[in-house]
Amino acid sequence: MWLWWLGNAVLLVVIVPTVLLLANRVMRPALEIKRYAADIDVNGAALAGHLEPVPAVADTRDLVSAAKGLAVRYLTAAGPLL
């Protein structure tokens, strides 16, 4: 019977604190990751509103390409005049 009490004492004095320590070492980084994920979610939602003009970048690229071609033609034609 005394072995039963000794086993219970070891369980309470050694095993339970060890399990709590290990759980704390796992939960602390997990909660930090949760805070980072919430921050990313908030800032990602705020960023989505700033992405509306992105399709206009393709139009700008096409217009710049056309203007570049016209500028080269103009400078080629104006070269002998200068």
C-alpha cells in the first residue's frame, strides 16, 4: 500500500509539474503565432483595398510601350533636322 502512496506522490511532485512545464513551452509560441496570424489577417484585409488600381498597371504598360515606339520614330525622323 505504501508503494501506491509513493507512486501518487511521485505523480504529483514530478510528473504533473513536468507536464505543465512542457505544455507551457508549447502554448506560449502557439499563442504568439495566433497573435501574428491575427495581425496578418487585419493588415491583409487593409491591403486588399489598396489593390483596386492594379489592373490599370497593364493599361499603363501598354500605353508606355506605344509611346516608346512613337518616340523612337519621332527621334529617328527628327535626327537629321538637329
